[in-house]
Amino acid sequence: MKRPIAELLWMALKPGVETERRQHDHEEWQILRRKQGYVTHRVYAEVSEPLRRLVYSEWESKKAADGARQYLHGTPLMRRARSTLATGPQRLVVEIVGPITSTKGLDLPDAAAAATAMAR
């Protein structure tokens, strides 16, 4: 079985831009979910620091994830979205291994309060 790739983006928002950022995320994922290789995504906010975000997405390959990001990189949408960030996002792309190979089949509630990503 082919294992999906997980892309993890950690970012910190500027104060007061949460609504604007939510709109940018919605527009961005409307585009990305139509790209070849897209599997699923989730956006989480930290409970203790609501301006920090973890964006988790799955792709069929690193090439698909990189290609989708490259497609959006120079667009006005991404320039507006980046302007809401306090610092540049940190990105990690990993192959998913272990007994669970995807979150797509998991029933994660929309009101999930936390997500933890661990990597070496």
C-alpha cells in the first residue's frame, strides 16, 4: 500500500487577523483540494496560544505537495495570507508510517481541541 505524505505547517498570526486569516485559509484550500495528489487537511489552533496554528495536510507524494504549494506561492492570495503572519511558517514533510496511515478515515470532530505532531 502506498503511504501518504503529511505536510505540517506551524505558524503564528499577528493579533487581530484571525477572521481575515480564516478567509484566506478557506480560499487557499478551495484551490489546493482540487490539485492532483490532495488527500485531506485540517487546521488547528492552540488552546493556550490561539494565535498559533498547525496546518496538517496529506498528499499522495512530496512532489504533489510541493507542486501545489509552488502553484500558490506567487499569487496575490498567498501574499495577503502571508501578511497575516507574525513570522514565516515552519514546514515539515514526512511519510506517514505505523498502523494508521491516514487521518482521512478517522472521525475527528470539528470541535477537536488539540493536535500534537511529533517528529524526529
